[in-house]
Amino acid sequence: GNSVTQMEGPVTLSEEAFLTINCTYTATGYPSLFWYVQYPGEGLQLLLKATKADDKGSNKGFEATYRKETTSFHLEKGSVQVSDSAVYFCALSALFGNQFYFGTGTSLTVIP
Amino acid sequence: EAQVTQNPRYLITVTGKKLTVTCSQNMNHEYMSWYRQDPGLGLRQIYYSMNVEVTDKGDVPEGYKVSRKEKRNFPLILESPSPNPTSLYFCASSFGHNSYEQYFGPGTRLTVT
């Protein structure tokens, strides 16, 4: 079946530190992959996406590369800010079927 | 402003009471979906709709019903009995499935006592 496994949190970093949040997936065929961000008290919003192997999604300094050989889509940012504190969700939409699948979420806190 | 709205935002009810959470989008999206968010479990899809009058079950449909009579509205009905319905519920919409971005509502926090 289809599933997403992401790194457990919470993660606490100092401002300007390097961030990696791991995400691996299981899917039939070639899914589209997404990272969503949820700020406190809000709904999720799209951070970036990639729709085929070796694609790199990027937005607001965040990047993730669709790696088919390792079935991974790890989120990275070179220098985090306090304003990046949020919960991050990795997600996929399978090629077959009409559902979306989300990981458990990783809470990030950035301290000054 | 393009948005997904949900009502109510907060709801406290008792076991066995049927209730409805409304969802509406103004972006002419064809795909709409309901999720529940629980600690340690992330978001799980309850039901989704590909278009008007077309709905299908997600991973956790037990105790819920939906309808899609109009393109913009996708209400979630919690029926009695609903196993463990206390949760945070999100409605989302998109132009389609596959590579499309989903737009999420602000969430409805439901507490069942």
C-alpha cells in the first residue's frame, strides 16, 4: 500500500542552524511528493512539491529532492529562523487511486 | 480572497449526538477532502470527493458520512456511534488529485464527552 514515514520530533534548533527532516515513502508507481507546513492554530499550507524523480522542489529557502532509488524526499534548509517554527508534514499522492497520504508530522522549534 | 472555510471552529458535544461540520470553497475546485489530525498519527483522510455527486472513502471513514450536492460545499456528518471522534478536523480542496496543491481550511476542533 501507500504510506509516508517521517522523522519523529520534536526538533529544536538554534537560529541559523542547518535543518534536515527525513521523509521516506512507499507507493505503487511514481507518486507526487509534497511538504506542507502548519503554523500554530492554522491549517496546512503547501511549502514545496516534486512530481517526478530527481525533481527538486524549493521555496522560502527550503529544498527537497525526489529520490526514487532511496524512496526519499528529505526536507532541508541551510539556515533556519525563529519564524520557521512550525509542524512539517511530508505527503504523497499516489499515481493509482485518488487519495493523499500524510506522515505523522515533525514539530520544529527554532530558538534565538 | 481564495479560501476554504469551515464551521464551527470549535465544538463540544456528547457521545451519540449527530452533528454536521460545514466546508465551503470559493476556488471552483473539483476535488475536496476531509482529514482528521491526531497526535502521533498525523493527518488521515476520512472521505474525498472527485466532483459533484462523486464521493469515496478514505482510510478512516467509520462513523462519518459526506455529501457533495454542490461543487463548493462538502459537509462532514458525524453519526452515532462514532468511534473516538474527538479530534482536529480539516477540510481541503484542490483542482484535482495527483500533483495538485491542496488548500486547507482553518480546522474544527471537536471534543466529545
